[in-house]
Amino acid sequence: MTLYFKQLIRIAAFTVVSLANPIQSYAEMSDDLQFHGFVSQAYLLSDGNNFYGDSQRGSTDYMEAAVNSTWRVTPNLNFAGQLLTRDAGTSDNGDLKIDFLFADLKSVETDTSGLGFRLGRVRNAYGFYNDTRDVLFTRPSILMPQAIYFEGNGLRELLFASDGVQLYSYWDASNHTTTFNLTLGRNKSLSSDIIRNFIGPLAQTIHKGGVKDPIYAQLLHSRNGGDSKFALSMLNIHLDLESAFPNTPDFSVDASGYVLSAQKNLANWSFTGEYSLINIDFQTGQGSQAQTIEMAYLQAQYRLQAGVTLVGRYEMSVLDRGNRSETDSHNLMFGARWSPGLNWIIEADVYGMRGTSGVPLNDNASAMFINERTEIFAVMIGYRF
């Protein structure tokens, strides 16, 4: 059975689930136990490089579908989880996986504040969009901003969720809200997809890899019901990669950095900007090498009319601040989305990429070289229930 037909089967299965009356009826009958989900399918056509499949010939290798559930056991104890299948060229292979699954215990709650813990596979608060990047309806475009969210590098699995414990708290006032999230992850092995996306062709020299003690933290402040939002996010991750050959040394990677985020929402306009610095330290038996990644984007969204939104974005990425002129990339994006109803969304985007940051290396493994210019036309249809 070809990959294309397997993909069609997955989409059909999730569509049947989403249209199943018993599940929807049960979710409507009970406020304590609810089921929801989504399915989305894209078509990408590119020039210069492939992006999520053989997009230079036209690719449908970008699909996402999930079923999630929440269960309110008591006023202070909740459970939440999501099963996801995602196909994104060589970045994700479409396997069914547990995207998140956690218990949420609210320890303290007053009229103006609260404190709680989540235990399990929890979503990482990082930037404005990381913990909601899985749903087309809640991200700003078909492809996430490469700057900040490493969309084309296929690191979603590493950034989106961690196995561990998460502390969260909030403080409300008359015209503003402040929230704090701290995730302390446990050690876990890296999937072959993550290793391949991270180091490209060298992945065949790696026997196994793991992430050690990942930490994510975010402080977010929202004013006047969300018309202004500001956030500071931080991460600290250690990766160990064990060589598959006796004479080849193991190596490790330490990554730490922050994201500054700001957003202003007006009647018809929304303006968003995020800036990040991440320090990377590569350590091998022969020594270490450090570099600093600098990334930023500015984005404007205009609500043309009910259900129709236009979006434009400029992105900048520098993979090594010490060698800015040879490692910088600049992306432009323009798009439009239409929601004919609450459950449906149709989006069309155009991307112009100058530089190689964000180009999926494994989607272009057979190419003689990576082109410095990439243009992408993308269309995606999404349904949620």
C-alpha cells in the first residue's frame, strides 16, 4: 500500500470519528467529559527546494489529524490528552502518537489567583504559538514562523511537549492578567525523526540519542481583555547523541535562550512581533564549539470581514551571529484564510525564502545542493469538531 493511500485512510478514519453522532452527542451531554478533534490537509507547490515532500512537483505530504479529550473529575482535578497523526514530508512519518496526556491538579484558587500542577506529557509554553501550534485554526498561517518555531527543521516533537511536571499560576486584576508556566522535563530518548531532522545525513552515524532535563518557562502579561500581550519565554535543553561506530566520538548539544513576544489587537488589525536569542554549545571528544542563533519576525493580520483574514509576515534568522553574512535568511509570507463556518477553514499562503534556514534538508537529500531561494504556494483545508 502506497504512502498516499495510507494517508487517505488516516484522513478518512479521523473524518468518520469527527462526524460520529454518538461522540458528539456524548460530548454535548456532559460538561465533565468532552471529545474534540481536527483534521487538515495541505497541498504545497514550490520552486527552488522541496518542502514537506516532493513539492517541486506538487506535494500532499502535509496532513494533521487528532482526537483529544478532557475529563473533569472534580472541580480541582482534570485529565487531558490528544492522539495525533502528522505527516510532514520527511519531518514526520504519520505514525499515531500521544501528543500530550496529563493530569491537572489545581492546588490553590481564589477569586483573583490560582496555582496548580500538571503531571505527564505537558505542552510547553514557548512564544505565543508553540502550545497551540497543532491546530490550523489557532496558528497564524499554514506554516509556523520558521523564526522562533523551527518549522522546517522538523523539531516540533522536541519543542511542543515534555514528559515531566508543570507548575502554572495566574493573577487577575480589573484590567490585566499575568500567568506563569514552568515545565521541568524528565530524560527521554529521541525518536529517529528528531535525530534525522536535527543533524541530517549524519543521523546514520548515531546509534541513539536522548534529551536530558529540559526546562521551559514563560511569564505572560495580558491587558484589557487581551488587546495587548507581552511574554518572556525561556528554554534550556541538553541533548546526548551516541555514535553507532566504535571509533567515532559521541557528542552533546546544550541549548539555552529566550523569546521576547509582543502583540497588539485592534478592532480589525493584529500586530505581532517575537525576537529570540539561543546559545548553542556543541561538545565532542575533540573540544567544543559555540554559536548564537538570532531570530525575529514581524506579523500583521487584517480582518477584512467576518470569516476572512489577511496576513503578512517578515522573518529573519541568523544561524551564527559570528558569521552573520553567510548564515542569515530572510522570509516573506502573505496569505488569506476564510472560515465559512465555525468548524471549517480554508487558507492559501505564499512564502518567499532567501537563505537555507528552515529548508528541510531531508526533503532535499537527493539534490546536488540546497538552493538559496525557495518559493512556496500552499493551500490547506481544516475541519474541527
